[in-house]
Amino acid sequence: MVTLALEDHRQVISRPIKQELVVFDLRQFSDALRESNQAIQTLLLVFEDNRLPPFTLVRVRTRWQVAGIKIEQRLQDDVRTIVLEWEDLGRAFNRVVRFWPLDMPGISMIEHFIPDGVSRVEIVESKGRLPAGRYRLQFAVDDPWGEDETLLPEPDSENFIDVMIGSRDERLQDVLEMGLTIEAFECEGKKISAGREYWIQDIHISPEFEGEERFQGIVCTADQEGKPIALDYNPVSFYLEFEDSNRLPFLQDKDRDGVMYCIRCRALFWENAHRECKNEVIFPDYIHVVVRRGKDGFRSAESD
């Protein structure tokens, strides 16, 4: 008898030798191969009488993977061109590449089909559909009969990289023109939602010394009727980390005090207040923000 087994012995098939030949039906391994999380499966051949030591007969690749992803981009007259190159590991049909926006509310995922047999594509989109910002670039196989919903790939998935689309100047211009929405506060590694709408508008560069890229703006919120109002102690100043452009390391008011946040009252403040809330008041390590796209601006009296 001769045995053909998956490397982890999840499935084993034994057949007799007849006229110096042994025949296996590899389709019997289909379910086991499909259920495995490994991209490459090893099949071992084992002789019952030990005439030969066990050895690898074949390795089977069960899914398509990509490696060595390269990206080039250019912008001309509000038309963005993205050139992608990669190495194919295995073969697949109905391949797609998806651009998932990260921390960009109001921007939809964009999907492009990849022609069969190529490992280089050129994607052309308007700047409006593919604005500057952080994206998760995903290579996938489109299954029109699949039951799974198309979702943003998790960080432990395969066939993706996180990329920054657009230049630093583009991202800066978006911030200056549209403002920033405050989404959450980070304290001791924990991320806490803002709980209500806060945003920074009328943003401009306002350095305190030569070479500094400090910003200044007006923090606003909405009252119970939804009417925009500017908070006291404006204007505020901050740095914007463009390498990780979704957070601010601080937010100082006009008296150079750092911002505080009351979790219980969902209130942003700088003055000495909310003493009764005690441990519900935090001093954020970071303020998480996103570009305020598609929102009506509110001009403060000071701006007018």
C-alpha cells in the first residue's frame, strides 16, 4: 500500500500498488484544500513497506496571491492616474482591485476589474471620485455568485496594502478649504467617540516661529436646534501629522491651554469646569479628525 497525505495529515488516502503503478484521485482532497487557511498545501507520499522514506510529491496552491506591489501616481487637470504593478502568485480569473477610503467619510470604495493575464493596470479617475487621502488597496477575486458581502479587509487579511493617494500639498489644501471634523479622542491607548458634532473651520497656517507649520482655526459645534455655534476660547492652534493625518497631538485655545473632554456630558472645553464629573473628564493624548467633506461651513463673526 502507498499513502498520499496532506502535510498535517488532515486527510489521508491509501491505494495498493498494481503492476508497479498506484493511482490517486486528487479531487478527493478538494474539500480539505478549500477549507484550509494555508495558500500552499504539501502532499506527502508514504510507502507502507518503507522501501523509500516519505517525500513531498507535489505542492498545491489553493488561492491567488500578489506580491511586490508598486504604485505610481500623477495628477493633471483634476484627473488622477494610478499605475499598479505586482507579481502574481498563482492564477485567477475575475480579478479586481479596490480602493477603500480610510477615515474619509462621504467617499465611496472604487473597484476596477483586472484583465486576465496581466500584472500591470492603469486606473484613471477624477480627483472628485478619488480625492487625496489614505486608502486600503485590495486585490481580490470577484465572485458574482458569492454570498459574502464585500467589506473593507481587516489588517490581518492578505493581498492589500495601505497607501497615501495624492500629494502632501493636495491634502493640505483640502484641510484649509474644507476644515476638519473631530471624531474621537485617544487617552491611554483607548479611543473615545466625540459623541456629538465638533469641527474646526477657517483653518490657516499660523506659525509661532520661523519654519513651524502650526495651524489655527475656529472650533464649532451645533446647538439643540442644529444651528452652528463657535465655542468660547477660540481661536485654537494645533499641529497636523501628515504622515498620520487623521490625528492632532494637541488642541490649544487662545490662552494656550490644552483641550479637555467630558465623556459624561459629551462636552469639549478648556476652562476649569465639569468638576462634578471627576473621572469622566479626560485630557486627550491625541484628537482624531477627518477632512470635513460635503459640509456647509459656518463663518464666525470674527471671520466676517
